Amino acid sequence: MRLIVPILTLLLGFAGALLAQNEPAFPIGEQWQFPDARTLGMGGAGSVSNTSAAALLQNPAALAGNEAGLHLQLSPSGRKLEERRAFPIYDRFGSFLTDGIYAVNEHWFTQVQGGLQYNFETIPLLKSLALGAYSEYDQNYTYEEEVRENDFEREQAPFAYNKLNYDGSLTRYAFGAAFQPAASVHAGVQVGILNGELKDERSIIFVRNSDQNIRQENTRKLANTPLVAALGAIYQVNPYLALGSHLRLPYTVDYDVQPNSFGASEDEPYSESIEYPMLLNVGLEYRGQQAFQARLNVDVSYEWWSQVDVTRDNAVAADGFDDVVQIKAGIEHLFFEQVPFLVGIQYRTTYQDRRNTRLMFTGGSGFTGRFWRVDVAAGFSKVDYRASDLFADALFGGDRSANAIDDVTENYFFGMATLRVNIKP
């Protein structure tokens, strides 16, 4: 393989690699919304029964179901992504032999979410007010790949490193109110604004000749104030069954993007507009009648991704997305002293390709004090898909035209703890 490649060829090929990348879904993002440990422990279900400030990210009508008083909530969490990339290896007769794993990345990312809520007992209609800060889209991602000669007869050190880093997130600062217009009916509204900044950096670092290094960086700053609004309602059918639904309205995020290709000609800034679709969710909670109560929560949601697109300088840059279906189910089993045991499962399609489905398994528990409660939960999800090489071999004089598509495996692990403090009037 040739090590010396003209800088223009590298830049052109590198730009092609940028355009070809669509997983993970930067800068659109992928939503893993778990506002507290209870929600994570039930696979994302519980929109009808989660009466804490976390309802701001689910069904705001559920806020009305909490006890009167002041409620504080804090949820630190961690997310681990293990990614493996492999390419097919064939023998001289063209028969498939095995997949050659050439890149393994494992990285942890952390964040903190939380909210404050007050529930009234003397006001006839208004039942609750809440505010909080929750993650809307966590875009953090890190990738590193070692580049070696195509010589499998001897062990060799890397002569270059390919690096990709996404940094930033969009946080929703939400305010919500819940009402009780009738004895068995709760209604709620949530309004939130998004804030954040995104940055992506892609680089090729040569070990022996730093003059060949290439680095491209894009900084995205919000050009508008995205407004996220949601409406919800819950109907208590009987002491054992509650039904609910909430609607999140579509919204648009506008960015001013400043690219910078170090060592190349000056880059022109551009505008980028990303539309996010309407979401409709229906949910239920069924409470068993046995002594150690089991509570079944089910949520089904639909997102109209086919109705939105991404524009760059007012020209369509990406469209043709697939609508997304999510099915979430969880059981909260209460033992002695109201100690919960949580299990959950989540199934969903992806907007990039509805054939790429995700299945997630979760579990959790907790314990309660006099005026506080701590919940802990964890979840695991795996997805396999095929995608273009993030850094094409042509950048280094190689040729993978016969097998240019990678097999990618992503393993996600989520962990979260939630502290709740309740101060009764």
C-alpha cells in the first residue's frame, strides 16, 4: 500500500467519507429518553404512572398524580457504547471466509438530569407545576481506528490513526402544568426550549509524517430557539386501570455551521435546518389486585419521520426517512416496604432504515426512606447493520471496491440512579 498520497486526493476522499457517514445519526441524533431510573428500569414505559417531574418528558398529565408538596429529583447516568467494525474476507476463489474485525471502540458518556415539582391540594383545578432540565439528544460519540499495511504475514505497528469525535448535546429546559378538570381525568401541558452546541471533528494522524495530517472540524451553534410542546391526558377507568395519551408537536432546530479544514483553503459557513416530527403516544397502567402488587405499564408511540427533512442553505440535504414505531412494556412489582423490582423491554425501528430494529432489555430496583427514595436501573441494547467504511482505504492508496461495506455491531449499556426528595406541606 502506498503511504504517500497527494494531499488533494486525501481531502477529496475525506470529504466523501464525511458525506457517506450516517451512523450514528449525527447531527440529527438518536433519542434515548430516560428521564429517571424508574423509566429506564421499565424499558421507557410508564408514561401514565410516572408522576414525578420526569413526566415533563413523557405525559405531563401524570404530574397531577403525585402527592401534595414539594418534590425534587436528581438523576446522574452513564451510557457506554461498544462498537465493532468488520469487513468480509474472501479466499482466492471468491468464497467468503470470515469477518475481519479491524476496529473496536468502547467509551463511556455521562450526564445529569433533574427537576422540581410542586403539587397543590387546595386549588380546585390546578394540581401541579414542574420544571426541569432533561437530555433531548445526546450526540457524544468517539471512534478511533488503527491503519496498518495489508500484510498479514508479519506483525506491524500502525502507520496512521483515523479519529472521529462528536461532542455536544441538546438539553430541554421544560416547564409543565397538570390539571384535574373532572374526577377521573387529568390533563397536562409542557413547553420546553432546547439549548446546546454541537461539534464534530474528523482527523487522520500519520505516525511518521505529521505534515500529511488532516483535520476537519464543524461547529454548530443554534440559530433559533427551538420550542418543544406537548399535550397529555389520563383517564382513570377504575382503581386498577388507567389509560393515557400524549402528543409532542413537531419542531425545527436551526444551526449556523462553521466548518474548518485545517491546512486547506478557507471554508465558508452555512446554515442547516433539521426538522423533528410529531410523536403520538398511547399508554396504560394495570395494577394487579394481589398482596404484592404488580403494575404493568405499556406504551406505544409513532413518529412521522417521513414528513420531515434536513436542509442546508435552504436546499434539501437529507430526506426519505422512515416512520418510527416504539413499543415499550415494563412491570413494577412492589414487595415489602414498597421496595420495587422493575423489568422492561423496548422494541423500536430506526428512521434511517426501518429494517434496522432495536431491542432493549432493562431492570432496576430501589429503596425508600422517610422522605426520600433512591432508584437504580440498567439497560442493554444491541444492533447490527451494514454501512460504508468511515475512512475509505482509498485515502491511503488501498482498494476495497470489492467489499466496501462494513458489518457494524453496536452494544449499548445504560446505567442510572435517581434520588427523590419529598417535602410535604
